[in-house]
Amino acid sequence: MTFNLQTLTPKVYDRHCHWMRCALGEAEQAGAAGDVPVGAVVVDGMGQLIAQGGNRKERDRNPTAHAEILVIQAASQRLQTWRLEDCTLYVTLEPCPMCTGAILQARLGLLVYGTDDPKTGTIRSLLNLPDHSCSNHRLPVLAGIEAAACRAQLSQWFAQRRRG
């Protein structure tokens, strides 16, 4: 189930923008450390920050160290449950197949992402895993929050890597 940006109240939209800007900060740190700048945060149903982080594939030399995986693990540890149905995950880039699988397994209450990923995105771009018959969880999704900032951050990071 996809939410439409136009149907959000200004207060709800501002709240989503706030948390996406926090995820952008995590992405900035990841990029500065040599990882692809993707950041994520998990917020509980009361609006409290539960976990935050950015990509760590290069630093950890771990192909599964995507921002989404790391914050889902941290949130599950903090809340002492793998069921995160009262939580919202904010991530700057549309999740890949691995991360989408973890998001579905965690039973997250809402996924909010910034910009589409035309190469590996499996929420809406290449595949729609949340709405696929193989999915055991119907994931509400809101896409496009701070999309321009998320897209620009990634584009600038990759352009700098190509130059350097």
C-alpha cells in the first residue's frame, strides 16, 4: 500500500521530513567514511528515535552492512523483539532485495524512503516485493520524502568518486 505525498497533512509531512533529514545526516557520515551514502533511522510509534546508522559495507568489509539491515538489527536489540510493527523505517534510498526482505521479515509498520533506485530498488522501481504474493507482510510505503536532497547527495558522492 503506497501513500500519496499530496494526502499528508502539513504536520505529518514535516515529521517525515525531519526524520529523513536525520537519515541524510547518517548518509553523509557514511559517505565521508568511504561507503555509499545511504542512511537510515527507526522511529517508534511514540515518535522516539530507536536506531540510526549508515552503510558500513566498506568499513566492515561486510556485504550485508547496509544501513537498513544495521538499524533493523539495532532496533530489534533495543526493543527486544524482531517484530517492529509499531516502528517506521526512514531510509534515503529505495531498498535493495536483501534489505526489502529484512524489512518485510521485521514486520515494520511503515517504510519511508527518499529517492528511487532504478538499478536495485525492490519497493517500486524494479520490483514491488511488498505487494508481491510471496510477501507475508503488507508493508505501507511512503516514497519521495526529501527526494531531491537524497538524490543529490548520492549523485554528488558518485561524481566525486569518478573524478578522484
